[in-house]
Amino acid sequence: MSCCSSSVPFAPPPRTTLPSLRRRCRAAALTLPTTARAHRTAAARAALSDPFVLEIAEKLEDSLSSSDAAASPLPLRKLRDSASQSLLSKRWPSTKDEPFRFTNLSFLRSSLLLPAPSPTFPLDPALDSPSPHLLAIVDGHVAPSLSRLSALPFGVFAGSVSALQPGPTLDRVLAALAEGFGNGDLFWDLNGVGAPDMAVIFVPAGVRVVDEPVHVQICYSEGGEVGSERLPVSSPRVLVVVEKGAEIAIVEEHLGIGGSEARCYWANSVMEILIGEGGKVVHSYVQRQSVNAAHIKWTFARQETSSVYELIEVSNGGRLSRHNLHIQQLGPDTVTELSAFHVCQNNQTQDLHSMLILDHPRGYSRQLHKCIVSHSSGHAVFDGNIRVNRFAQQTDAGQLTRTLLLAPRASANVKPNLQIVADDVKCSHGAAISDLEEDQLFYFQARGIDLKTAREALVFSFGSEVISRIPFEPLRKSVTSQLKHLLATQ
């Protein structure tokens, strides 16, 4: 199989003295406990290791100088160690693997992958945000000189994990990492190995940051020329910890800057969110990458009793864009609301894979996924899973996916999946794929509106249901303006 090929188109950065994943894999049988079973397990993991994956991971490790790695804060070192061990038994996915059945990763596999270098400041153009709370991350590095965080309420922390001083906040961050966020896939672990920094947002008990959101602007300044096959890899990582009764509004925005707006790069991003009892997070996620970029993102959220998590997602960038969304309700009376709107244009794939696990009584969830495929080479993918387990009685869960195909040969693969083990529940799910309805167009034309204007109005209103939920007005207006322009040019 191609996923086991040992030929890797990967540009070699200078070697360092960091431990090699490949050497670690070869020596696994000697470093584990000396029981026969442990030796057999280590040998099996070594045999399963994918040379292509190991080579990528080694280059990501080697991009971090040995002195920087040794001086990294404890949470970052723990993250890298855990991810590198997990990588030993993972291989590059193919369309034969069910989670990637409709997601073709050959674009990444055939590219010249290399870690993005540390950014140089100041950047041109400079970053900006209408919010007074700006946390800037460039090529995976928190950028204090570009951030604006002095107006945050007392006790709230936002910045690099390396800026955390010993004390309760650092202890809580370490505890959150120790709890773990489940088992991610290969790209989750590659992020853990290659993350040069970790951004942390911490909201202490009872504090509210809702009137003005924390704008997490994740930018990519490195990019290869179109056709060169050069693909710089960035691994931004963000941890959000919201304690009991606290609330926060977060805007997470991904975009290329400094000349990379139309260039090739790979953004491999992770955000982890832990919401304490009675806490609330309103998370607006906007992805407007270069149309030549790859964007793979993980979002993990864990909700304790009576907490609320709202996600409003708008994604229209990237040649390949995949969002892995995993949410777990950890207590009763928990609310989860998910809304997503994707636009697929020429040679674009927009993919949302979600998993919501309900384990406790009186959980509530709603998921709405909408997508417009406006070009014959566009491709939409939705794989939504809601699992209502045995003790999640009196659960109310709903899921709906709707896709507009506006061009011949445009494609969509949707798989809403509702698994119910509890017997006292109210659950529903549905899916629809179609072009605009003739009756709707006739309604406009009968009132003197021409066909082109009618189609534009109906197409935009299809996505406005999700866009209108963005609570931050400047962002909502910006997204609305951009999407009107995109859809008007189709």
C-alpha cells in the first residue's frame, strides 16, 4: 500500500540532537519492561509504524532546536512525549479507512512537506481586530507583540503557556492536560509533536468575558508558490479552561497573511476546551484560508454538569479543509448547540466529521450543518455522529444536514448517524441534498424579480441562518460581506 512507502518528499532541515522517533521505534522492545508480552507488544508497534509518518514526525521534531525543546514548559513537554509515543502505531490514512473514505489526502502526500520556520516580526500587514482582546498566533507561535490582552478582567489569562507562573492557574492547566481529551487521529498527534508553542486561555470561577470576545487570530505567513509542491506545515495549539460558573465568548479565525493569502501551506491546528460546572463557552470559528492551502483542525470539548457550549462555524477557504469535532457531555443538564456553514468552490473539499457523546440524564443537543457546492469540482463531506448512551435518559437531541448543489457533477457525501441506547429520549435527524427548488424561483419571478437575482437571494439566505448566529457584530458583518462576494462571483 502507498501508506507504507518509505520514499518521502520531505525537505530536510538541519539535524539536531533531539531523540529520533524512528530510533525510538527501533529501540522500543529494549526500553519497555522486560516481560515477554511487553517485548511482543513493542515489536508489534515497531512493525506497524509507517515510515512516511515517522519521517514527517522526525522533521517536525528536528525543527525545534534541542535547547528550545529542553527549555519548553512542562505542559508542552508532556504533550510532545505523549504524542510521539502515540504516533508509533499510526499510519497515513487512505480512502480505504472509513473516516477518510471520502476525503482524499493525496494533495498532502505528494507535496514537499517542511516545518514552517519561526516567524519574523513585525509582520506586513499588521494584524488587526475590532475586539479589544486579541490573542495573535503566527505559524504556531504566540505573538505577544501583536496581541492586545491588557483589558481582560482580573484573573483571566490569555497567552503562551511559557508565560504562566507557578501557581493555581498553571496547576489547573496541568490538571486539564492530565485529564486527557480522548484519542485523536494521526493529525492530532502530528500537531502534538510539532507544536512549537501552546496558547492558553484561562477563565477563573465566576468571571464573565462575553461583551467583547477574545479574538484568537491564527495566522500563517509561510507559503510555497503554486505549482512548486512546497508546503510549509504549521501546528498551532490552543487550550481553553473555563472554571465553574465562568463564561467566555471566543472568536477563532484562521487566515493567511504577509503574501501567503494565495499560496500553498498546511495548517494542522488543535483547540481543546474544558468547561466547568455551570460554565458557558460561545465559540465562533471562521476559516478563510488560501484556496491553495490544506486546513486540518481538531476541536475537543468536554462539558461538565449544567454547562453550555455553542459553536458557530463558517468555512470557505482551503483546497482541502477538514474539521474533526469531538464533544463529550460529562454531567446532567448539559447543553450543546452546533451550527456550521461551508462553501465549496473550484477544486475545494469541505469536510466536517463530528462526534457528540451523551452519557448523562437530561442532555440537550442541536446540530445544524449547511453547505453550498457551487462548482462542478467542489466536494462536500459531512459525517455527523451522536451517541446517546444507556444512562442519558430524557435526552433531547436533534441533527439536520442540508446541502445545495449548484453545478452539474458537484458532489456531496453526507452521513448523519444517531445511535441511541437509552429508551426515554426525544431524538431526530435528517438530511437533504438538492438544487434550488423551482417553486421558490417561480415565487420571485412572479413578483417581477429576474432569475439571476432570485437565485442569488435564495443562495445567500440558505447560509444566513448560520451566519446570523455569530454573536460578535463586526465579525458577522465581515463574514456576510465576504460570502456575498464569493457567491456573487459563481
